[in-house]
Amino acid sequence: MPKLPIFLIVLALSHGRGSLLMKRGSDELREAWSAVPEELRGLLTAQGFGKDCPEVWVSAFVDEADLHSFAEQLQQALTVPLDKGVLISCLIDLNLASGNVATCLQKRRARTLPSEQYLQVWRSDEAASASTEARQFAKVEVPKVGPVGQISWKSRGAKAQVLAERPDQRAAAEEVERQRWNLQVCQIVIRNDLPVLKVAATSLDPDRALANCTGRARSKTLRKKVRTWLVIENWLKATFGLEWPTLASQMVDYSEDRATEPCGRTVPATAISALRYFEKVGEVESPMADSALLLSTVSRLEVQLATNSAPTKKAPLYFLSQLISLELFVACVDFPLYYRAFAWYKLVKVWASLRSDDCMGLQPCHLKTVAGGIEFMLERTKTSGPGRRVRWLKGYVSSCAAITGNGWLETGLLIWLGVGFAFNRDYFLPEPNEDFSGCRAKPSDWSSTSARSRALFRELRQVKFDGMCWDWDGNLPLVLHPQALLFWTDHSERNVLTSVAALLNVPKSERDFLGRWSPDGSDDYLRTSRQMVRTVQAQVAQGIRDSFVAGGLDLEERLGDNGLFEYLRNRGVNEDAARDCVQGFTVKRVAPPSDDDGFGPGQLGPMLEDVQPKVDAELKVNVELEVDESAQSDASNSLAPLYFVSFTKKRKFARLHLIAGCPLVPGVSVAAFEYLCAVDELPWNDYCKKCWPRGFDAESGADEILARAGLNKPECRESDSSSGSSSTEEPS
């Protein structure tokens, strides 16, 4: 027989694999069907279990007990006696032979257009009724034909969509999950005939009484205990032929066996904890978990497994530039609304020291604005919620918790309270809609939130600071290497505030209020925590701003690279690229834009210290001799000042501003300043480019200066400051 070319074989395998699988499955099903006795074939066909129903045969029985029950029903319906062993063998052969055909049919149906599916369903009423009779006959779950099958066999997505229509979606999903694992606990108790069964049997409803044996444990706790115990149970079956230990020495042997794998340091203690839990639930009188030998063995194994083990990995902190860039991102209208709201969510997690799980207990209806910031209630966290010592926890974010001063807290809050975001739900962060302009009624899970965080970081830009204002440094991305996006986790936000506060020498007794590490539900605690949290947040924000001013504590240098350089090198990034990536997170210190107009710092830098007395005397003479009716003279003699001069520390640099035209507010955005009625009352080094965007002319009078600045006369108006600095920075 001539050999086929290789490319033809590959083509046949790639394009005809499904057809070959279908043909082979059909042949196997046909052979298995022909081996069934004739009377049995007629009976099965009449009840909907024919040879053309492979999907029915795949789910004809779910376990061995169901198989025997099915065989007994068929024996009773047959007029000619048939050996039960032969009957079971035929049923198993048909079930196995139908697997490939059923899989191909399901895949083929998935590729069919919805309109064709509806047409096929319309034509299959008789098959649907036959499937219903077959399901009633077999007393097992059989896939239905047509849309009815979608109701019976709901996927996880369909169940989640049903729950999404409820405002208490998270609580309902939690209760469903808890009932699921509570049933597993009850099955373990029944399987091992623990003493609590005798107590529950005396109740009017034994099943309901037994279901209460788990108490107030949450689904995560039950899941952890069940999964740990099932591993122990399988080991006991294979080793001693038991499902429940009869001696404490058997658990000692299990711990020793696990330690030789080797396993993690906490595995032996977790196994004993699971044993103790089921002994408590089952009301075992002499618990083996308290055996002195078993506890000593676990202690020794913990020390043995901890030797030469890797240190505990902590979530890396954010760079300061990330926090600044996130604040700018919230206020920028060029980005999708959902991502701006998501950036606000990340900042609130940082300033409120929230866990990711804490936000699941933050309901939007409990988020409100108060004097000096926002306040919210946390219903269900790791340490609070129904059944916990503390029912509710409060969180706070001060309006002073800002570096750039651009009002990110108020801007983001308006988004979350706006259309498309403010709907009734019992969780905080929902999934976005298709165009990221709003949300869907579905909670965002951990994996989706983590992926969305990396997408957000990819859009952030590098940051620069000119001594007065924060801004993005062009379009340079903040994260220069894609490997760096995997560096942070959703646990990174929780420790940022407390770590920076520790560098600023904030006492630990005050830092403990940030993450609610010592919660209490008393009124005294709530009042104290509110004041402490706001105070520490304001101190941290001011400390970060001061770190970018000459003479302040350089927090960027103290925090370092957070281990990012080593992380990138361990993942194969070359040294230069890793160093450039770390350098990209440094805030650029730049000089404010200025033109060479004769008042540069090189010419007038030493003026304030060396020649100030002489200049003051000359200016006084000039003012007395040059009084006329010009606009400049009128402005000079006016009692209302038109200008102010801002000074750096030690008054080494002075900048001229308009009172009515500058975004900086004396005494608020500027600490050291003096008011002027005329531009030549005091010497200054440079003028503000925001007050005179078209340039400054030293010969112009007051009215002309105001007109060129875009103002007709000095007026008082609200200041919309975007500066986070408390002084004017000297250009380098």
C-alpha cells in the first residue's frame, strides 16, 4: 500500500479529526446496540433510550447505585427473564460507546446558528416528550431536548445571570456556596457515624438538625476543612482501610508521611485543625486532636519544614509616582469612565488600607460624604459581619488624602454616584459594560480585578513636578516593561499607607487604626478611629508632598525599588532594561517653563540677600519722584494689593503673581509670600507663567498687565488650585 505524503496526513488529522471521532463512535455504539437482546432493545427504544440517543445514554446513570436501580427496573419490565449481570454489562457498554458521539454532537450544536437551533427545536416536540418519559422511567437526570434542557442543565454563567437580577446577589451566592459545603460536611459525618447523628435523630426534622452542626462557619472555612479531610480520608483508606482514625498514632503517621514529600510548613497543623473541627462537629467524646504525642509531632515537623524554607512573600508596595499618576488619571476625561472609577477604587483601597475582600462588603448605599472627606460601612470582612464580634466596621478617607490636590476624591465619587454606576447591590466593584462607560450587575471576581489592574497600570504615564504643579511627563508610559505589570498584586494597596506612615515616624498606636487591626464596635473607638485615621492620612499626604521639596525627607529614596529590579532580573530581563524600568517610576523634578526676560535667577539670584537694603532705598526715592496720573501710579497708591510674591525656603527665590489671575492662593498653596500694590515694590526673580501666559513687560502699567493677563480689573474669585506643594521651588 503506497504511503501518503506527510502533509496529507496532517491535513486529514487537523480537518477531519471530528469526523473520524464521530464515525468511530457511531461504529462502537452500533456494535454495542447489536449485542443487546432483542426484547431489551424494543423496551429501551420505546422508553427513549434508542440507538439514536447517545446524549441520553451518556447520562443514563450517575453512579453504581443508580446503575443497579436502572437494571432492576428493566428486569421488572421484561417479560423474558434476563440475568442482571448481562443486563448491567449491556448498559455499561452502551454508556461507554455513546461518549464520543455525544461529544461530537454537542460541539456540532455549539457551531450551529441560533436560528437553525430554534428551527430544530421546533421540529423536535415528539423527541422532547419521549425524553421526558425516559427521564421519568429511569428516575435519573437525563438531558432534555431543546430549550427545556437549558433550564434543567444550567451552567455556572446561567446561574450567575439569574443571581445578577437580585440586589442581594453576593449574599445569595455566598449562601448557595455555604449550603453546598455544609452538605459535604454532613456526608462526612454520616459516612463515619459520628455521635452527633444520635442527637440529630431525636429531632422532629433530623436532616435540618444535622445541617446546623456547622454553626456560623462561612463557606470558605467549610471548603478548607472538607478538602483537607478528604485527603486524610483517602490516605487512611489506602493505608489502614479506614475512613476515620481509630488511634492518634495513625494521624502521627499521616503527618510524618506528608512531611517526607516534602510539604509546606503549615500542612501538618492544617491536618490536625481539620481533625479537631470534625471531632467538634461530630461531638466526639475523646478527641484525638488534643493528643500530646500528636501535638508534639506537629511542632517538631513545623521546625523541620521551616528549615531552609523560603521567606514569607509580602505584597510589594506601590511607588509614589503610581499614586500621583492614579490621581491624575481619575481627573483626566480622556479615559473611559469605568477605568477612571476603577482608579478611584484603587486609591480608596490605598488610603483606607482595605483588603480586596473588604470591598465585597462595601455597599454603595453605605458610602456617604461627610465634613472633611468620605465615610463608609464595611458589612462583611475578615473580622466583621453576621456572627462576628463586630457587626460593622467603618472606613474613612480624608479630603486631605491627596498629593496633587486635584480633587480626585470628589471627582471619582461623582462617577460612582452617577448614571451607570449607582444601582442597588450588596457589593462595591461590578464588571464593566462593553464600552467601559458603565457597569453590569455582576460582581468583579479576583481574577478579573487583577487583570483590570494591569490594564490600568499600562495606561498610566510618568510624572513630573516643577515645584508647583504635578503633571504627566508627555506620553511616556509609567511601566516600561510588560513583565513589571505582574509585579504587584491586589494586596499591595493595604500596606502602602502604614509603611509610609512608619517612615514618617507616626506611632504604631496610631497606625493600627489605619487597617482596623484592633476593631471594636464601641462609640469611643469609632470617634477615636475617625480622628486618628484622618490625622494620619493628612500627615502622610503632607509628608509625600514635602519629600519633593528641597530639604524634605526623600521618601522615594527611602522606599527604594521595592524589589522590582531583582524581580525583573529573575524573569530574564536584561540589566539595562530592568534599570530603565525602575528609573521610570521616579518623579521627574523639572524647572518651571520660563523665558529669558532679564530677570533670571543667574542675574537676580543673590538680590534678596545682598542688595535688598540698597534696592529698597532706591525704590522709595523712585516712588516719591515719579508720581503721576498713569495707571501705574493709580495702582501704586491704591490700598488694595494687586500682586503677591512667593518665596522659597530661606527666601532665596521670589516669583511674582497676580492675586486675581493665579491659581495659587496665598496662605493655602503658598506658605511664604508678601502682597504688593505695584510690581516694583520688592525685587523678584521670575513671574508666574499662568498669570501672564503671553509674556510680561516690565514697563507696562497695572491696567495693561491685567489686560494682557486676560483680566479687566482685579476681582476676587474662587481658586482652583492643582498644586500639591506648600512653597515655590527654585528652578535648577
